[in-house]
Amino acid sequence: MTNAPSLTPDARRRFGRLTLDVRQSISPWKQAVFVGGSLVVGLALSVAILAVAGIAPGALATELAGVATAESLRGVLIQAAPLVLAGLGASLAFRIGFWNLGLEGQMIFGGIFAAGVSIYDIGPASTRLVLMGCAAALGGALWVLLVAFLKIRFRVNEIIATLLLNYVATYFLFHLLYGAWQDSKTAFPQSSPFRPFERLTEGVYGINSGLFIAIGCVLVAGWLIHLSRLGYYMRFLSANPTMAGIVGVPVKMLTVWIIAASGACAGLAGFVNVASQEGRLTQSYASGYVFSGVLIAFLSRNDPIVVAVVGFLIAVLFITGQTLQVFYQTPFAMVQMIQAIIVMAVASSEFFIRHRVRWIR
Amino acid sequence: MTPALQLTDIRKSFDGALALDGASFESRFGEVHALLGENGAGKSSLMNVAAGLYAPDSGVITIQGDAIALKGPSDARARGIGMVHQHFKLVKPFTIAENVLLANRRPHFSSGIQAIRAAIVKQAGELGFDIDPDRRVDTLTVAEQQQVEIVKVLVGGVGILILDEPTAVLTDTESEGLLEIIHRLARSGTAVVLVTHKLNEVKRYADVVTIMRGGRTVAKLDPKQASAAEITRLTVGETVPLPARATTDTGPTRLNVGALSYTRGDGRVMLDGANFHVRAGEIYGLAGVSGNGQAELAQALIGAVKPQSGEIWLDSIGDISRASAAKRRQAAIAAIPADRYAYALAGSLSIADNFAVAHIRSGRYGGVGFLRRRAMRREAVAAMKDYDVQGARSVSEKASLLSGGNAQKLVIAREFSCAPNVVVAHSPSRGLDVRACAAVHQRLIAARDGGAAIVLISEDLDEILSLSDRIGVMSKGRVVAEFDRPADRQDIGRAMVGHG
């Protein structure tokens, strides 16, 4: 017998108690309310922490409003394109339960393939950018397919494999930048600058054309996942792969193609970074994108359309963070902490989406 | 005499759906008390309340006259209530002794495991189980795992033993052995609650039966006195007619399995040159003691495993032994696997999705680019009505919400929604109640009458005998004997065990 104090049945009836039920279903609206609510809590916490760090909420509001100026907005949009593409790459793979943590490696190979097209002067100038984009997508896809092969053939865990291959990709990039592809004029560890027709420039309304690539990818992915047969199959693939195979879903082919698409998106993110912001192959155009990509995929619940929105918001956070760094000497770690707080807040909303808390008497 | 366990007016709802609606139950020491009801009647829910797994919304639990509030399963265990669940709660890579120790904690591991080992041997000896405490659980058969579960509970000094559908996973002989032991256990003073939906078990082994229907306890009677017809009527609410059998002309050979061999990854030969054929418009029953290659044969037919040699020949397209599952679908092979949650349903997706998925490729719901969701939903709704799938408020709810019988009806609705050429049904009525079982059998017969070739693999000999036009017996990966209808039960039984 236990000696712990316990309520008699009688007392229980008087005070009631809290019970947890597993929800059988939940309306999308309610779900949105829970996610939105926890997002507000997360943001409130972040504002509080910044206030303690010496940035008054009023000043913060001014800085955030500052993003709305044309100049800042352009910066945000340039930043948003690779973030959205990385988030898209992560979410596609996550949808079928392939934990692609090698976004950086795939971005690096995307950049290398694109730069290769430039360095070896492949194709006419008029189609050069398109060719570079295609090469980048191919580079990212090939790099992740290496892991897909290992997983399917030898059951190698993809989390470790993709993550560690990031380092291999990084050092291969260094090998090129300190060797064959080093800029002979400056002797810095970066490639020679791309020619003007090899740069993603500002297109309509002064918006960088990298963003159009991102939006195009989002629309295609949105169509695939929400409307097409492929997206329907993907749901079964992640819910029960054994059963999916038996009812006629082409499991292997689908897995390989989705993983390749995930790598291709990351490769394009690399291309967008080298061809717009950097204008050449540098050492660090991919760093930090694994975390951001996973974060965006997670916050958007792997929905491509939401990925675009979240990617934009994360870009706002980045740019605001840069401003705070410059004007208030806030360390960049603060921006990362805010990201983390928001992730945790949204993660906790999952509990309320899955469970119903009731007070019964 | 005070009742051992008394549950009064128990109510419990899950997310708004009422599972128990004022159920009452009372069991005494020295009795086998059967709790009878259809799938989803609330039997397991009620017993989970008694075992401390669910806290009731209202109602009173009394143990030997004291009203109590159970804080959890370990609290229930401390008060002498132990439950053996339908799905065993064992840690597979652990030994039997370690599993029993886990549930009956001792202050020190090394001395504790010795004490537990001795207790297991003693308890198993009393019950007549032959179990070695040092074997790993994953090397045990299902029947042995169940014995471990029972020993685990009894070692803790439990006076009230609840068994949730203990015979669902056992063969006929194993079931009889177990029920004899349960009967003896009760006679030695334990209060045994036997949750079941099998009428013959109740008639033969129970001292008292409480019947549940729709979350309520509807009757408590003496099964020796009451007639089977009356008990059935109380259980299902109305009498269920048995499917009438019409003999049909059988057509040409539709499916031929030739010298099919399959060796499992661990080197065990599961199919060793199996041969048989099935004609159109025929139910071919495959009987056998579980583990003689039936499961692997079913998987090879539906494309879940690839046999190393031999052929599976289908009259419309030829050999399909290495064809993809998708190609088999195109040839209209319907699959009703034994483990429906692992092989036939995606529990986290909606009922409508689970219904429609098999027909996506045929273009029934639109092309590659756009799926017509509304058509999928509409057809799912119609099929659910047609096949009497109950337990969900709409087809957008998750398939995992459905109880065993209704989940099986959903699988059958999907598999039969485009006239199948061949049906592979493995234990299609496992875990189903009388009414659901009859519905499944009717569907199989209707498919046969529609000209399909049906392979019925079952360990339930009654099911095989009542449905099959021809019967094959499997032993050690081969079909060792065939019988035409009407087959003699004794002959089949001899063939099943005779080829050791």
C-alpha cells in the first residue's frame, strides 16, 4: 500500500480534477489558434528578454517598422530567397520521413556546380544563368542522393550521413577555393567574380530575381503536395510505408525523387546566394542554413506555402537582428536565442493540439 | 460474501465520445466471470478502468467492500488487481525474469532477479506452464508470451486477474489449455475476469457472464442456464442469420502457385516448394498450424515479400512472383492481410484517404496533376454506408479511430470496390465479433459468386470448413494435402499435425 497522501473519492468529487484526453480530431481553425497563441507567447518572451537587454519595446517597434522601408525590404527579400529554398528543401524531405540535415552540403555543391558553369564558360551568355541554376539543382540533388543510396541499399542512418557530409562538402569547397578555383588577382580564398550576365540582378520592382526562383519552387511544391497524386502518395509513404507498398504506391521511386527534389531546392539556395549576394564562390555562403532550414520547415509544418511566409518572417528577424547589432551592439546570439524561443513555443503548442485538457468534477 | 471487485455506474468518454455509459460489474473470488460483448461494446474500456489505466469520469470502484480511487496501474496492482492485455506489454530483448522483475520491483537487482526467478518457476509449475525464466521474450511464441504475462501478474500476488481476449491470438488447442488453467486458477480462489466475444468459451468455462452492449452492461446471467440463442440476442441486439451457401460452377484455373520457395532473412525456410491452384469462382481454404508458412505465402501473393524461386501465375498476365504490388493491383488482386494496422491501413490518415488510395493509380479520382478530393470523399461515404463501417463521425476522421471489426470492414470496402479477380484473405475475421465476422464471410462469398478466385488462409478451422470449396493443408512451407467439400474435420486435423 502507498502512503502518499491522496484525495478520497469524496474529496475528488468536491474539487474536481484535471484530465487529459487524446484528441481524435481537431479543426484547422482551432489548430491555427493554438499555434498562433503560442507564437504570441514566444514573441512576448522575446520582447521581454530584449527589454532586459536594454532595448525598449518602443525602440524595437521602430526598428521593426524600419524594415518596411524600401531599402531594408530589398535586403529582407534578398535574404528571404535562400531561406525559403532551404526551408522548402527541408520540408520536402521531412514529409516523407527523410531527415535531411545536409542542406549546407547540398547548398555548397549547388554553388560549386553553378560556379563551375561560370568558370568553364559553358553555354552561350544568354542562357548562362538558366544553365547555372540547373547545374546547381543537379549538384544539390546528387549530393543528397549519395545518402539516399546508402540509406536504401545499406540502411545507413541519414541523419548522421547528411550531417557529416556537410563537413566533407565544406572542405571540398575549401580545397577548390585555396587551389584550382582561387581568385588569381586577389589571392583571397574565393573564386573570381562572376560576369555580369552570370549574376541574379534586380528584376521587376527592384526585387532580386532569386526571390522569383524561390516563389516558383514554392508554387510547384505547393501544387505537388496539395493537389497532385504525388503529394497524396507522400502522405501514405510517411504514415505507413509497408502498407503504402502493398496498396500500390511506388515507394522506392517516390522516395528517391522526393529526396532528389529536396537536395535540388538546397542546391538552388546555394546558387541564389552565390549569384546574387556574393557574386562569386565564397567560403561561407551556406553556413547556418541547416538550422534555419529545419526551423522554417518545422514552423511551417512542412507546408510549402507556409514555408514562404515563415521564410520571409525569419528574413525580417535576420535583418532586424543585423540592425540591432549595429545600433545597439546586441550580440547575434540574441537573434539565435529568439529563434530558439519561438521554436520551443510552437513546439509546445503541439501538446494542446494533440490533447484536450478538461476540468471535471 | 463481499464481491472481490465491484464497479458501479461507470462512465467514461474520450474526446466527447461516450465509451462507457453507466456500466456496472461485480466479480467474486473463486469464479470465472466472463465479460461478453461485440467489438467496441466497451469491455476493454471497463476493464481498463478496473486496472487503473483509465480514470472514470464518474462512478465508484470498490475492492473488497472499500470504495477507492485508483491512481494508476501500479496502484491497482498493489491492491491486487492485475490485467493481461490483448497486446502484450513485454520488453522484447529482455529475458522473462527481467520482464517479470520490471513489473514487480525489488530493492536490489541481483538479489531481486534471483527471487523473481524462483517465483517464476514456482508459479509456472503451479499453472503447468513450461517456461525458462532466462529466455529472451523475442524468442517466445505468442502463446508463451501470454504465459509470461499471466505469470508476471500472478507473481505480484494478484487476487483479481483480468484477461482481455486471451484466446484471440491462440490456436484451438492452445486456447483450450489456457482456459482449463484459468478455470483451475479460479477454483483455487482467484477472481478471474475473462473478456471475450466467443460464446463457446463462455458456455464452457464461465461461472457467470456479464453482457455488454453500447457501453452499458445489459445482463448478468448463468451461462449454464441461459440458452446460446438468448446470450447471442443479448450480445448483438438481434439475431444474425448465417450466410446461406449456394454452390456455384467453378471456372478455369485463375491462379496457380508453383514450387514457391521463400527463405527468410534469418535463414529459416518458410516456403518450401508450395503448390496449389485456385479456379475462378472458388474459395480455396488453406488450413494449418500457425507458423507453417501461411503468413509468408499471403505476403508473397500480395507482393510484400519476394520469393526466391517458383511462380505465381495469373491467367490474365502470367507470372507475377516478382511483379510490383502496383502491377498486382492492376491485375485486380485484392489483399486482406492478417495484421490490418501494419499492412492495410495508415492509421494517422483519414478514413477517406485510406479508402481511396488503392484506386488512385487507375485514374478513378483524376490524373497525375489533380486529384478530385470531393469524388474520393463521396465514394468513401457511400462505401462506409454500404459496408456498415461504424465508429467514426465522418470519413475525415483518422482510420486508427476505428475498432478492429470496423477497420476490417474498411479494408474490405476498399479491396472489393473494384471487382477483384483474386482475393487473398489472411485470417479475415481475426478479432471480430459475431456480426462483423458474418458480414466479412458474406462479402467473401459474394466475391466468389461474382467469379473471383479466393485464397482464404486461416487458423480457424471452423471458418475454413464453412466457407471453402476446396481445402489445402499447409505444413512446413508446403501444401501437404487437399480436400474437396464436404471435408472431414478429423482428416484435416490429422493432415495438419501429421507431417511433422
